[in-house]
Amino acid sequence: MTLDETLLAKLADWRPANGREMLEVRDPTSGYTVRVTADCVETLGSRLWDLTVTGPNPIAENELGNRGRQLAERVTALPEPLALVEVDAQGRVAQLRSRTPSQRHDTRSYTEALVHVSGATEVRRYQAPRPGESRRQQVPFTLTHEAIGQLVNELGA
């Protein structure tokens, strides 16, 4: 069974009982790990707080930009296409964001993915600051289980 299939099987049975909970699935064959933090898991989809795929090998610092560009081209399971925004050599991380944020009424939302040299890629959703607010806010995002499996494959490829 592949990592995404194992994760989807666990999501089919998992129902967080006390609000936000974390589920971790490891694939000993490939060495990949997926960690999902969810507020709500239902039959067809989940409201996620974050999703992290960690690979078995670190990424060379000089390869972060290439890895970020490859992910931006490959990831299609999210609401908007991603683009590489920055490679932070000191922080040892590449930052990807939605090319064009979603706009609903007066709210702009976007997805951010951080690729770490450790081999971990974190995906979160944010709401841009509204007038009078100084900081963005992390918000939950909803994906079908099929899209979650696809995203895990895209991040781990």
C-alpha cells in the first residue's frame, strides 16, 4: 500500500473527537511521513489546519530554489497554483505561495508551502490582513480526500 493510500484509509476511519487533532502516517518502505492536523474529517473531505510531508533525505541548501520551482510546477491539488516567492538561505527554507490569492467579498486567502532543508514541506492557508489588522491569520482549508492523496503524492514525488 502506498503512503497516500495508507493515509486515505486512516482518514476514512478517523474522526477528531476534541476539535483540532493530529494524525501521523509513516511509510517504512519509502521513509516518508505525512502529518495532518484537522479540525473536522468527514466521509469525502477534511477541514485541515496544516499538512506536512517529510521525506527521508535532506535537501541541499543550494537545491532549495530548484525544489521550490519543481513543486510549484507539480502541485495541482490546491485551490490556486503555487509560485516560488523566496529562498531564505539563513532560514534554510524556500517559500511558495498562491500565484493569485482567492478573493471572497473583502477577504483574500492564499496557500503557503514552506520547503525545509530537512526534507519537510509544510502546507498552510492564510487570510491576508484586513484594513486595521496588522498580521495575516492562519485559517483552516478544506480538501477532498482525493485531493489530499494527490497533494501527498505531489509533495513526495
